[in-house]
Amino acid sequence: MRPHDHTVNRHQVHRSATTCLQEHVPLSDYKRKVTVPMLWAVLLTAAVEVTSIHATCQRLTDLPSEEEIRKTFLACLPEFAEP
């Protein structure tokens, strides 16, 4: 008997990656319009496309401003802020 093939779709990969990453890099909502899923979408898209967060924010639709995204990352990850 032939084994069943298991196909993973992009939504499952995104959800799994986000869950795993959130355990190790806990991000939090900054404002009502900047949510954790949105932040992970920006980071994962930038990683997949090997591009900057700036370029990713310009390409993705329905995001708050790039400045809001930047402030959120700085608030969530203060140890990465430049002195």
C-alpha cells in the first residue's frame, strides 16, 4: 500500500513558523492597529524575500505606516535599539 502524501500549504507554514518564533521572540501588540500577527507577517515576508522591513512595508497592503512598525519593533525588542 502506498503511503499517503502530506502536503503543507503556505498558511500552515506561516502559522507554524509564527507560533514557534513567538515562543522565542515574544512580540506584543503595540497599538490596536499594529498586531502581533501583522508584525510576524512583515518579518517573515522580509526574510523570505531577503529584503528590508522598509521594502516589505512598502510592498504589503493594509499596513500602518513604516514608522509605526519600526516603533513597535523597538518597543517589543528594546535590547536591539541603537544607543
